Amino acid sequence: MAGETHLSALLSGMRPELHPGEYVFVSIPGPAIPAEVAPVVTVAEEEGLTLVLRKEEADRLGLEYEYVAGWITLRVHSSLEAVGLTAAISEVLTRAGLSCNVVAGFYHDHLFVPHDSAALAVKLLEDLARESHAGPGRPAAG
């Protein structure tokens, strides 16, 4: 099944889900991921291997980090060719003063936002979904 490309369908169907726990970004010398690490995201960079993992895992391994995030998954199957989803989400979160690090998976987009503001981010995204579902000029349902 192909992913969704229509922005209105992506926004109205995104169903943001907040994962429990705290997540951090760390950088280790690459290219291999140590066996004792279970990252949720990996990114190979010239400077090292970026891992996003649970904060308690980074603490246990003595890995340094600066940013503690909440992890939100948008539960709409978005196409990697879709245009505008990241921009729409960024606009809403920017107005609230929230940083957002977006990672696109094959099926879903994943957002890493400040942990202390993750519940607010979910609410803002749910509001955006409701407004998008209602369409222009129609009131959002309840």
C-alpha cells in the first residue's frame, strides 16, 4: 500500500501518539552500533554515528547528551514524496516556541520535541488534525 501524499489527508489523519519515556540524541564513533545499545533512530554522519535512544540507556552507558525529548509518532502512512506535512507541523510548533526534530520512517513521521512540552505538542497536533478535518470555513468538531 502506497503512502498518503495529499496534505489535507495527512493532516486530518495524522493521529499523533506520544511514546512513554525520555529520549536523547548521542554521538558515538561509528560505524558499528554497540550490541548493548537499542536505538530508535540512527544517522550516519561524518563526525560519528548519531543514535536516538532512551535516556536511561544513555545514562547507564555514560553517553553524553544535551537534549531530552519526547517521541511522537504520526500514525498516518505518509509517503516519502508527500509535500507540506513537515512545514505544517513546524509552523504550529514554532508558534508555540517548541523545537522539533523530524525523522521520516518508511511508514510514519517521528517527531522529537522537548520532553517537558511533549503533551502540549500532541495537543497542538491534535488541534491541527481537527482543523484540517473540518476544512476551510467549517467549524472543527467538538
